[in-house]
Amino acid sequence: MSEREHTESPADQVQHRMWFWWICAELMSVVYRLWFRMRVQGKEHVPRTGAVLIVCNHLSNFDPPMLGWASRPRKSFYMGKKELFDSRVSAWIISSLGAYPVDRGGMDRTAVRISRDLLARGESVLMFPEGTRSTDGTLRAAFPGAGSMGMDEGVTIVPAAIWGSQFKRGPVRVAFGPPVSSDGLAAGTKGARAAELTNRMMQAIADLVPLAGGPPQVVNDGEPSLEKD
């Protein structure tokens, strides 16, 4: 990639403000451990370097920062619904922590490109394949976008499960699992292979939910939707 092409990447506008990130990480350590009684297991599955796509179930608006905190010392990036960026204060805070906007009303190509560019430069990206929160704790049908990104060369896919973030005081548990392999996908269109890999991700997440304290899960193979349960 030429220097000109690199400087024009929208991902270059997405950067942690390191001093703010460290302050928030230390403050959140106290809040998460004491108020939410948060515990993390399986962190050894998160590589310290290289492109990592962490995929997780979604129960609460707290999930992205909690998952980002749990995956430390990796400093992760994640999508946030564009409405969170309407306020200049809110936009400054969450963008300083690695968030970038996504329009959930349709296919947001800019957000997808940012995610891919971040992975291409060896960053850690958090993604919730269900697209929105589950209100009853069961896995929703997943969008294939995560599978498509997971097929990119050099990307390690790490499944995670979170439980308890939907409750006022937790307790919150996060469990990371072994990487999901993208090898041996059935021949077919890229879309079909992305869907198959997404299904593998969701099965890995389903297996982790009980380890995080949630009930047994079944992968939802229905039509994905952003409408609430």
C-alpha cells in the first residue's frame, strides 16, 4: 500500500487517546471489580500482537467497554451506533476509547472499511455479530459481516461470552475461548463461506455462555434483524 493510500484510509482517524484510555482503564478497574463484581477467564486466548477479531454475544450497552477492559492489555476498537456520536462530549469520550460510528439502518460501508483497515494494520477489533442486544439472554440470529472479516488474511478470531452485564450490579463474567478456525470452509460463494464461518463463531460463543454463568444456548439460524426481541 502506498503512503498516499495509507494516509487516506478512514481508519487513520480512529485512534485511542492513550492518556485518557489509561485513566479510564484504571478507573473502570475499580468500578467493574467492586460494583459489577466482574471476573474474566480465558484471557490467555487473546493474542498480545497481530490482527484479532473478538466476537461476542450482546446483552447490554456496557458490553463494548466491558469487553474492551477484559481483553487488556490489548487496546481494542469497536463500532458504536452513530446516535452516540451526536453529542460532542459523548463522541469525544467514546472515540478516545477506540469507538467509531456505524449506521445500523443499512450496510455502512465506511464502518466496514474502517474495521477491515484496523485489522489489516494488526489491531484488535470487537464485534457483536447479532448486531443488537438480546433482551431475553438467548442468542439472536447473526449477521454474516463478522464471518466475512474473519476470512481476511492474518486475522485471528477469538470468541467471547459475557453474562451479567444486563443486571444492575452483575455479577459480570467474561469468558474467552480458543480461536475459531476459518480452515475447511465449504466451497461456494464468498457470502456462503462467510455465513458458515459466522455460524462457527456463534457456536463457539454459545459454548462459552455457560462458562460465563449464563444458561445453555442454541445457535439461532433464523433471519438476522435489528428489531428488538
